[in-house]
Amino acid sequence: MYADGDTIFAVASGAGRAAVTLLRLSGPQAGAMLDQLCRRPAPRLAALRALRAGGEVLDRALVLWLPGPGSYTGEDCAELHLHGGRAVLSAVSEALVRLGARPAEAGEFTRRAFLNGRMDLVEAEAVADLIDAETTAQRRQALRQMEGELGDVLHGWAGRLIRLLAQQEALIDFPDEDLPPEVEAALLAEIAALIGEISALLQDERRGERLREGLVFAVVGPPNAGKSTLVNALATREVAIVSATPGTTRDVLEVRLDLGGVPVTLLDTAGLRDTSDEIEAEGVRRALARMAEADLVLVVAESGEGAFAEVGDLAKLQIRTKSDQGGTSLDALHVSARTGVGMDQLRDRLAQAAQDMTQAAGPPPLTRARHRAALAEAVARLQTAGDAALAELRGEDLRLALRAIGRVTGAVGVEDILDSVFHQFCIGK
């Protein structure tokens, strides 16, 4: 079991005044410290206890004793459900410090859970994703990953690679034996199968990462085409200033939306036109730059008023605004933000687009760039192994492929990435 000798504590509930504050305690001295504060309850049974220090009652709290290894961190743990006043929390925290505990660092509880084998690194990252989830789809994706769906796939590949390595070692150790040729043929076939399966997971258009990070939809078009009015209507609040004066929007304005359970940042941009105004020209430049990076471009033009702006090969949805003022065509979706005509249809179209870009069928999606980079390296190593002329070289490439997969789950070579993973966590997790 991992242990640095320290017993740590942290608030695991929200900050600020509340009815109840949850204080978590983990480490080798958690039980002894709990005994100093109150009479320890039976394992995993909540009990009301008076917490005392120096002969003074600090609070009457609901207390749980969670001995390891069957706890969140795998260590001895305790939970103190305190009254939510700041004075109560301060008094109990000071008592714990006097007993030898220290405040936990960000992510330290989950880091200990990983190091004690309670979860792999992919599941640990999913804990952070679940805490940060803004939408239903993000919550579902994080839960799938936290329940081990992606980890099971990766551990399965690692197990097959270990068997391949054993077979390869047999070919190396017994070069003079008359081994049947189908042994090497089967080994090469399994390498090819692994390459195909890992490559298929990589070819997912970054759906998991896009859902975790959120999509970006940019609204572009000429001045006075109704872009800002449309953004305000979709946001159901006044995000952008609306004016009949062309060029009112000079910078890129952002608003966060939930479209079909997917987080989307909607961008209101400066009207696209040639201009001698230095500030407006900068706004147009920024609009074009953000448009090029967007997942979907909402190309806006007034009903019956000219052609749409050219956006190249970018994914787009063409929208004719101000449909209440007349003009019809079959080249776009017609809406009126003022009267609401077509707005429900537009919201449905945007929600469907967001879901199409993020929903993944089949294996659980990758959710981080480091997952993708490690698996791409594994594929490259397997391809080299399949082409290797010498058994010894093939064995080394198989080991490097296994190591690359292990970096995703935390099975091998993780010391250099632990800090970058766990520093993103909140205190208390």
C-alpha cells in the first residue's frame, strides 16, 4: 500500500456557508486521530458523536469510520459531517493539525486511490471529468470512463501484448528448435489484429475530447445580418449589443450553451466586410481566425439579401434571418429572432449537430490528448514489430508498444505524468 506517512484532511463539500460541511480524513493515523476527537463508531455505520479537543466540545457531527483497504483511497479513512459554519470547520481543522494531520493538496485523495490500486489512471481522470461536467452528455461520458469501460479495453490489449511477448521470447530462446511455422504466422496475425483495433479507436474524430472540452460554433456574416440578435435569442439573454449601425460588434463575444446535452461555446463575431476602420478590421481578422477553428459555422444572411459568406470546407449551417420581413429561398433555414419563427427548428438542428459530433458508438471514446498520443505510439511500435526482420527487434518493439498502452492506464512509466494529471483536481478529491 502506498503511504508517505502523512495523514491528510480536506473539505469535500462546497465552499461557503452551508447546513453541512463534509470533512474527509485519510492516512495511517486516521483512526487514532478519530479516537482523540470522539468514540470511534463501528466500521461503515454512521453515528452521531460529540467532537472534543482540549476538553471543549467543537461540534456534534455525524461520523463514519472507513478502514482500509475498502475505502476510497485504500487507506484508513474517516468522514466528519460537520455543521456548516466557518467557526466549526476552523476549530475541527485546527484540532486535526494539532494531532498531526495536514491539509491535503489538490487531487491528493484520488492520487492515493490510484497509487493504492483502487483505480487506474483513466478512472482517476474520469473523477475530475465528472466533477467538472456541465451537461448530461459530459456526465454520462465521465461515468462510463469511471466505471472502467475504456480501461477494460486497454487492459485487454495489454494482456494480449503480454502473451505476444511470451510467444516472441519463445522464438528467441529456442532459435534452433524446429518450431512450426504457424507459430510465427499466428504471432504476426495477432499483431495485425491489434493494429486494426487500436487504429479504429483512434479514428473517432476526437468525439470524446470534443465532448469533454466542449464544441465551438461561430456565427458569421455581413454587418447588420442579425448575428447578434440571433446569438441573444439562442442564449435567451442579452449577450451582445444590438444596433442598426453597421460594425457595432468589434470583438468576438462568447456565450456558453447546453445544446442537446453537449456544451457549446457560441461566438458572435464582427461583420465580414472590407473596411478602412482599423479597429473594425481587427475585429474582422479575429472573426475569420475563430471561424477557422470552429467545429460548426453558422453562416448568416438576411432573407432575400444576397449570397452567403464563403467559409471553404468548414462544416456549416446556412441561416436566413429576419424572415418576418419577407423573402424566401430554399438554400437555408429561415428564422426570425424577433418573432421566434424557426427558432425551435434551429435549436433542434444545432443540438443534433452537437450530438453527431460527440456521440460515439462502439468502444468508449478517448477523452484526452495524452491517451491519443500514447495509443498512436503503440500502433507505430506494433507496425515496426510486424515488419521486423529479427526476433529480438520485434520483441523490443512489442515491449515499447506495451509500455505506451501502460502509460494511459498508469500501469508503467507514470511518474512523469502524475503531477500533470492530479494538479487539475480540486482540494478534497
